[in-house]
Amino acid sequence: DTGVSQDPRHKITKRGQNVTFRCDPISEHNRLYWYRQTLGQGPEFLTYFQNEAQLEKSRLLSDRFSAERPKGSFSTLEIQRTEQGDSAMYLCASTPIQGAGTEAFFGQGTRLTVV
Amino acid sequence: RKEVEQDPGPFNVPEGATVAFNCTYSNSASQSFFWYRQDCRKEPKLLMSVYSSGNEDGRFTAQLNRASQYISLLIRDSKLSDSATYLCVVNMRPSGAGSYQLTFGKGTKLSVIP
């Protein structure tokens, strides 16, 4: 499968624990995005990378959230001291360098439940 | 005002009906426009890009009006398999952001009924 893959698919954690998610983008894609989606809402932008550089972070992103893409390939998203409000689907997407009309390919997401 | 706004839905229509979704966006400098489809508990997938000249793909027609900052999607002869959430997506630089990013509407849920 040469699409975007995310791991794990599901994660249940206790409030206050740290969690880390991984995303492997399509290999030739330079840009990698993280989105969060809650029930009944569209995906909400969190951050994106161009190669290994993190170029943008949402103002809504708490300091408890951090993302890396150390070699410009896979990326990790870490949430520290999880809260119940962090429960959501976390989606990763990748694109080539984004010009007008570029399609974003999404992974199947990691569904996080904080109990 | 939200950056990308869609009809709240849900839309419940019989098979064979024609249904139209509307979307407005806030930033006139937006670069590109898309409709994505998202099935229940699945990831979003591109349905079609939207061009100023309008474009059609089978039963689906998308229109863009830059002057009104308005996008539409028309589905003709709807099928049961069209049941999904339709997301309006704009490549824009949201207020306060330093770069362009794909910005999603809330989505409109469509249920096609036998």
C-alpha cells in the first residue's frame, strides 16, 4: 500500500497520560499536515511540515501538542498530559509542494479516546 | 465568521433526486477549491476540484463564483452510494496564519433514501 498510513488506528488512554501518533506520508510528497476532527465537524488544521521544517502551527494548538518530522519522511504528533477534550480523530495528510489544485491524500486517522 | 461555511444539513433525499450543496469562504485571495467526500468513520477523499469555469464529472457538477466567494456542488440522479458527508475545502490563508493551508467547512451530511 503506497498511500498515507497512520499508527495506531485507535488509542484509549487515561487522562494525564502522554500519547504519540505516527504518520507515514506518500514517499514523494514534501508536505505533511496534521488535522483534528471531532464528531459533526470538519477537519481542523493543527500544523504542517515542508520536508523536515515545521512551517505553520495553528494558534489553537495547545503547548501540550508537539509534532516532529525529523528526516522529512514520517512524522509524529505527541500530546502530553491528555485531557478529555483531546478525544478526537487525528488525521494526517500529504501533498507534493502545494500549488493551486493540489490534492491532499489522507491517512485513515488515529481515533483517540481519553477516559 | 467561519473561514469556510456550508449548509448545515442534513439532507435526506430520495433516490434519483437532484441535490445542491452551497459553500461560502471568507478570504477573497483564496487560491483553489475542492469538494471532498467523507464516509462514516473514514478519511476524507477528494471528490473533485472546482474551477472558475465550472466543471462536471458524470452526475456531479461544481461551480465557483469568485466575486461572490461562493462554491456549489450539484448531484443529479442521486444514488444510495452517494450517502456521505460532503466537505467544502478552500486553499486559503486564514486570518492570522502565515501561509496557505487547506481549510475545511463543517461538512454537509447527505442521506439518499430508497
